[in-house]
Amino acid sequence: MKTALIALLLTLPAWAWHPVGHKIIAAICYDELPGKTREKVDALLRTHPDYATWTAGVQGNKARWAFINASAWADDIKGDVRFYDDTRRDAQPTPTLPGYPDMKRHTNWHYINFYFSPDGTPFPPVPTPNALTQIRLMIDELKGPNAPYYLAWFEHVASDLGQPMHSVSRYVTWNKDRNGRPQSDLGGNGVNVDGYTNLHAVWDDLLGNTDDEAYIDWMARRLRKEFRPETPVELDPEHWSQQGFELAKTEAYKFPADIGSNEKPFRRTPEYTRNALAVAHRQAALAGRRMAAVLTQKLN
């Protein structure tokens, strides 16, 4: 079974940081939590309006799987008609329901664009709000009246910041908008890979897309066992995002600046894929432990 699962990882289609990736990281986090902290997060999530959805059909421990499934909620609401896209100019607010401070999808909370250019193309300041500005808010609100809402958001964004492509965006001379001005590659979404996908999707889906409890449990156990930090994890999200930014530059964009257009797509090598998987696995284990450390510090 393990051999088949590993082989599956090497051939998975690329998507977004698949919900399974978030759930694996949340499982690592939950299993790292001390008992008292675990009881507190369980109690918080039981009061979230979507708790019944997160526990529907669960075969294992319902409290644990509520925490695991909550980690994907911030992506789920992108297609939920109760919520609206507040980043659109023509946004139409939806009624605020009990248990939510607002019904915004907050799509710009999932990432931070630290810009860089390998060929000297000028780039703008980092836009706000972003994952780094908002994760600090989420942490601050973990003991506030909307703690269940912000806990689900914290789970999601803390794992996003473990994915290098959620902390970066590249500017290069060939990537221009319709007016001929340099434009962001949107965290690798604008980098063509192998002629059919993009760089962000390649990295987002490295933890798999087999959305069942057995796979998530297996991968979480594997990563917890294989990657144990020698020193205490860093609690500052600024460090998480900067570390992701450096990994993106050195590992994800490991190809010349003129590569990535439709005419000159990036062609992955087996070595690149193996290295990307190794980085993603280390980052997932680290993200889970970071989350657990912050929750333990904040809720105790």
C-alpha cells in the first residue's frame, strides 16, 4: 500500500494546495497538541456554524476530524453562496449569519506576494491585506468572541504559509500585461509548466489529493515520524513567510528567467520532482508543528 501511495504522489495532477494538504498538516498539528490545548480547540470548533458539516460521515474521532476538516474551510467558502468575494469591484454583500463576523471570502488572506526579479524587472511594494497581516489578527482573536471563526482561518493560513509558492511572486521581462507593462506571475500561476499546468499548481498539490481518512492519517503519521525538529519551532509568522519566500526562490524557481511562457514552458525533471516532494514534506511537518506551538502558547 505504501509503495502505491508513494507512486501516486509522483503522478498526481496539479491543482491548488489541495484540501488534502491542509488536512494532513492539521492532522499533524492536532496530534502534536497537549491534551488541555486539544480540549480547548475541540470546544471552540463545536460552536462553529459549520461543525456539523465537518463531522458528517466521519468514521474516526469526530472532534479530531472536525479540526482536520476545518483546515480546508477557507477554500470551501470560495464556492459557498452564503459568502461573497469582497475583492471584486462589483461585490454584492450577502447577509451576515450568526457565528460569523462577516460573510467575506477574503481571498487575499491566503497568500503574501513577496516580489522578486531574477532579471532586474522592477516590481511594486507588497500589497495588503495579505496572509502575514491577517494571520496576526487570527492569532490575536483566538480568545475573542469570534474565536471559532478565526481558528478555522488560522489553521488554513498557517498551512498556506508552509507552502513556498504562497509567499512569492516573480517579475520577469517577458511577462507583461495587455498594456505592455511588467506584471506579477501571481505566485507561479502565470508560469507554464510542461505545457499543461502552472508552477503554483505543481507545488500546491505535492501532498496528494486522495481525500480519505486512511490516506490523511497515514501521511500525517509518516511526516511526523520522518521530520522531527532539532530545535523549538519558530512562532513568528514573519519567519514562516520569509522562509517560504527563500525556498521559493531557491527551489521552486530553479530555472532561468526566460523560462515559463507558453512558448517556453518549464519542463520538470525527475530530480526537480523528487526535490519538490522532499521540500513539501518537510514544510508540511514544520507547518503542523508551528500551528500546534502557537495554539498551545495562545490558548493556555
